[in-house]
Amino acid sequence: MADVSSSADVEWLRENMQQLMDNQVAMKEQLDAGKHQPVKMPSIKKFNRDQLKLKGFITQIKIRINNEGPKLATPFDKIIYAGMHLIGKPLK
């Protein structure tokens, strides 16, 4: 049986991730409308199996993939993109 606090933590993370993605979409709409100057996304640090950094890495990849839009049209493109940010044991 699942730990109640783990379930609550997962739900909290899902809600926050959705809020980040919603904000990303709103920001992109404003940029497309010409209301603001383009914002440069920070670079993604390569992931090398540090489990404490896995959630942050996945969040960064999801946000970047969402931002790239049509450039990463297929699931294969998204996998390749995420794979380009792996080093060490995760790459093997």
C-alpha cells in the first residue's frame, strides 16, 4: 500500500508542474503577441545519475520540450532531446 505522504507529495508536485506549464504557455502567448522581448531559457545541466537532482532535471526537460513546441514534434524527437542531456551511467 502506498505511503499517504508520498501520495500527497506526488500530487503536490503534479499541481506545481501543471502551474509551471500553464505559466509557460501564458508567457509564450504574450511573447508571440509581441508584448515582450524574447526570454532566453537557461541551459539544462547534464544529468549524471544523482538521484537528488532527478526531479529537477525532469522538470527542466519538460519545460524546455514544452517551450520548443513544433521543433520537437514526435515522441522520438523528445527522447533524443532528453538523451542529449545525459552523461555517465544514465547514458549507457
